[in-house]
Amino acid sequence: MELGQSPTRQEILVLLKNSGGMTVDQLKRELGISAMGVRQHVAVLERDGLIESVKRRGQMDRPARVYTLTAHGDEMFPRSYDNLAITLLDIISALDGDEKVDTVFRMRMEKLRENYAARLTAKDLPGRLAELTQALQERGYMAEYGQRSGGFYLIEHNCTMARVAERYPVACQYERILFESLLGAEVRQEQCIAKGDACCSYYVTTAARADEAESPRGRA
């Protein structure tokens, strides 16, 4: 998918998507071009309504102009057929209630677990996490992982069903349960795109949760 009018502007959009916001100096270092060159590219992206800038406190408390994606810019990244999915789920809810919607997401989770399970077999936790991250990458989630004190982190910089999850948060709950099942570890969600955060982030610890229910319904 074309994200911009030039490879450099495409790279700027990806950098802003991954970071949640960057200054001209930060973009300059990442791109290896001059500050003037960065400003020329961001001017075009601003003109096209793909990015916007705000002033934030920087080093030494001096305000710095930070560029972020607009909603239009964010839509340039892979998305599922959100409107159709939401309409169908609304119909299911109206006809059969929220329990049927929960069943749909649970069955989707089970299908994904079947698809991923063979790839994660006979691997330790870091290996399973690496393979899961690759699978998410292939589905457009712009995922990454790494070590963190006491465990690991898993980050999705893009959510292919963010609009669906805004309306039906159970989608995010089942995703976390899916990750726990595949990784055999405790997974705690810390940030969520559907709730307005810049990414979906998870903290993964080595101890599996013994008390995790199969369905998220009824939990606080």
C-alpha cells in the first residue's frame, strides 16, 4: 500500500507510526538527511493532511515541535474491513444478544490459535514470542518484542481491527487470552490503540496464569 508520495515520506509515516511522534531533529537522525530536507517532506505531509504538529516540552524545558499522524494518516496503514465487521456484529447483537458476539470472538480466537500453534511448538518462551511477533507482522500489526525486567514486552504499532475493538472491547480481551494460550505465560495489556493509546503493548512474564478463564465475560 502506498503510504506517501515518495519513499522518504513513506518512511517518515512509518517512523511516526512506530514512535507516536518525533521532532525534526529526531527524524533527521533516523533518515540521515538534513533538517531542511525533513522540513520539506513534513510540509508536504502536513499539506496532505497526513501529519500534524504540536509543541511539547523538550530538553531543558524548551518547547519542541513534535510531528504525529492525523487520523487520515493513520488510515494509510493496513486495516480490516471495519465497517462491514461492525455492521455484522451489530446485527448479531441485535438478533441474539451480546453473548453471541462473545461467541464470535471466542471462535475467532480458537481459529487463530489453531493457525499459530504449529509454528510455536517445541520452542522456549523467547522462541514462541519471536514466532508470534513474526505472525503478527505478516498480518499487518507492525509488531516487535524484546526483553524487559522480569519478562518481555510485545508491542503492536498498528491494529488492523481498532475500530471494531472500540465498539466491542471483548476483541482486545480475547487477543490477550490468545497470547497467553500460545505463549504459555502471563500476558498483561498495558496500552491499547482502541482506547486512544499510540500502540497496543503487553507485558509478558514467564509464569502462566492458572486462574485465567476461557471467556472474559463477567470479569472486571
